[in-house]
Amino acid sequence: MLHPLDSMQLMLYNNYCMQHKEFYTTTEIAKIIGLSRSQVFRKIQNGEIPSEKMGRYNLVPRFFVDAFLGRVAQQDERQIAQAVSKTMGEYGDVIKMLKDT
């Protein structure tokens, strides 16, 4: 039996690993999105959940989890900021005029 502190450390470690993974197993995806494994497999087969086959495992990329949980990846955040900056540079005056009407 684990000591309570060891149990807490293990839980924190597992949480850290889940947040820094690039791919998730179907079991992990089922827990994250609240479905059964068989429902996850059906969604993979229907193309609703992207996956890559690695040996006998279907691995779901992190971007799906981030999108499902509403997280924006840092790279996406930079691209969004650049696009907004470019748009404001090119169309800022028009946007301000539209806002005032």
C-alpha cells in the first residue's frame, strides 16, 4: 500500500504527464471526454476523432484534446496574435469606423 504522500505525488505526476503528452490512448480519451472506450472507437472509425495507428494502438493527437477542452496551443496563440495584428494594421481604420456606426 502506498503512503498517502506517495499517492499524492503519483497523482500529481500522472496529471503532469497527461498535460504534456503529444498523444493519448483511447482509454485516456474516454476518461477525458466522458465516453466509453467503444464509443471512442466508433468515433475514430467515423472520423469524428482523429487518430494514428501505432502498432495495435489508436493514438489520438494532443491537438484534439486541446480543442475539446477549449485550450489554445501556444503556437496557435502566436498565429492568432499575428493575424490580428496584420488585420488591424491593414484594416484598423475601417474596423474603427464600423465600430462607431
